[in-house]
Amino acid sequence: MAVLDVVVIGGGPAGAATAAELARRGRRVRVLEREQFPRFHVGESLLPCSLPFFERLGVVEELDARFVKKYGAEFVTHDGQVERRYSFAEGMVPHPASAWHAERSELDDVLLRAAERAGAEIDQGSDVRAVETSAAGARLRVRKNGAERELAARFVVDASGQGALLGRLRNIRKMDPVLKNAAVFAHFEGAFRHEGERGGDVTIVVDPAGWWWMIPLAKGRSSVGFVGPKRAFVEHKADAAGFAARIAKTPLLRERLADARRVAPVRSISDFSYSCRPVSGDGYLLVGDAAAFLDPVFSTGIHLGLMHGFSGAEAIDRALSKGDVRRARFRGYERFVESTLASYRAMVRGFYTPELVELLFSPSDSLDLRRAITTLLAGAGTDQLAIAWRVRVFRALARANKHVPLVPRLPGYREERA
């Protein structure tokens, strides 16, 4: 049996980035993807600071040709009375000023083909049933077209997404005790869009029961979804009827979807925030959503997956060159993953408190706090002290705002979130 250098389980953005970088470095890599691309996946909004990763994958021109440009994010109350826009061009440190909104069925296919061009072997329709890893190598049992086979590799990367294959097999996946939320979503045609550059803004609608996203896609489509705690789905179920009723009782959504029609099934996901620890071991590591998934309010999923995929590939390449794939070789990768996740996890948890949301609607220019938050929303600054301490100040002000009104209150919002 021929031994591969690396097997990557999963062909999504994190898996494609990891495989492409390892293949570019001369490693024999095979991606095992359970599904056949293209396939539906939620999570369409990208961050400006992912641009360098897309450049390394050689796909920027294709993304420009296919997808809607995104220059900022707007936060709006559910009744449309209060709004605040963050323009990525107004960040505190140099970073790209735009990103894209991309239908994942197309984006993931683009990235997987980029990995193949880089030299990775792509094996779709292959379901990994068992994985054994050690410092001496790995063996996998794979089912395809009803038949099973074994593969041998020096190293395994779990990029299986929210399936979190190794996290489940090793019982290291822990659900977030705070972010016990669910989401319901669908695609529409003919939804309202702003004119000009703002037409590509992602809209976050703050609702007393949770929050909404509105993401403008190509060909006149928009992705619309609601996220909230489980109690928010008692009155309105996570089905087509419940979704329609929820839209009807939300003034801003009702207005912006007045001339729209739903063109895709209503789908739902529950209990989707979790993390796996440790994110590496003898002969393997986890990247992207296989390592952790944060609530999607700040659209960090793909960005973190690409970031960790490239970083993980570099660590794997060094370990293979030394002939040592023990977990000790990946301590730096573990620290990097946890530090980048921690910055966003704190902000995401804060978003479910009225005091932080009120600050997002009324950010201070003092100490450059507004520009620091803009930088964070663009996907930069988690590793820069100038941004990190300002974000900590912002969160400290939010805690103070809970008790002393530092900024205008959002009517009715605190009562519902209590």
C-alpha cells in the first residue's frame, strides 16, 4: 500500500487551503470529500482580510467575476429606526477594503479546484469511516460507491467542517455553554438592496429575540437567516411556516422582503457553537470548523478556516521534514488557533448582551475605538496589540454600560434579553 504524505478529510475552504499549500510545498496530498461538489452550504459572507489567502490560492479574478463585492457591514434595529454602518475602508491598520458574498456551492468548488491545480489529489464521494493516528503514521478506512478500502498516510488533517469527525471520534468536542443557539434560513430573489457601493453591505438586524442576517448574492439572490436561543423557536418553529411568520412580525424584514420571493428550501441548524481541545495530536491536527465553530454573526468562519489551514500546512510541512509528527511539534499551532478564536469568541458572546450591542450602534471615536472595531470586523488585528487593547477597552465599556447608560438605550431590547 502506497503511503501518502497527508490525507485531508474534507474539501471545504479550510481543507482546500491546507491541501493546496502542502501540495505547493511538494507533499503528496489527497483530499477525501464525502460529497460531490458543487453542493449547498450556508455561510456566504467573506471578510476583507481573507484576500491574501485567496491570492495565494490564485482565485481572486474568479471571485471578482462571480460574486458580489462587500465594502461594509450595517447594524440595524428590527424596526429600522436605528442603524450604524462600518465601512471596511475606515479601519485602523492597513488591510483590504472589500470582500465578497459568495454562494458556497460555487465558492467551495472554486477553492477545491484551486487545490487540485496546486497538485493535491481530489477524491470526492469518499466517506471516512475510521481513523487511527500515531507518531508512526495513520490509517483510514474509507467507503466509496458501497466499497471500503484502507489508506495509509504519514499525517491526517481533519477539515470535516461541522461534522467534526475526529472531535466526535475522540470525544473532544464540547458545545459552547453560552452560545446555545439555532438558525433558520433561506434564499430569496428580489429583496431590497441599497444603491451603489452599499448594495453589497451585509446587514445584521438586531431583534429582541435574536438577530437576522441579510446577505446580497449574485443574480439577484439574497441569503436571509435568523439566529437565536432555543426559546426563540417556541412560538415560531424552525420551518417554512415559522420562518414566514417571523418575517411578518419583524418590520424591517417585512419591508425589505415585500417584493421578494423565496427560491430555496427553508433550512435550519441547531447547537452549532463548539470547540475541540486539543486541536492537534500525534499524527493529526484539526483545521477550520472541525476545530471550532463560532456563532456566525461576524462572518468569521471561512476567514478563520483559511487562516488556520495555511498555518497548519506550514507546521505540518516542518514536522514532516523533521520526521517527527508528535503533538509537541504543533504547540505553536494550538496557541495560534486558540488566541485567534478567543478574540472573536469574546465579541460574539458580548453581542448577545444589550450593553455591547448598544455600543456597536454608538461607537466612540475616542482612543480610535470605532476604527479598531472596524478592523476587527474586517478580520484583522487579533494578533496586534494596538487593536487588541482597544477591543478590551470596548468590552470593558460595554460592561460598564450595563449599569451606567454610556450610550442611548435600544427601546425594548433590554427587557427581551433579560
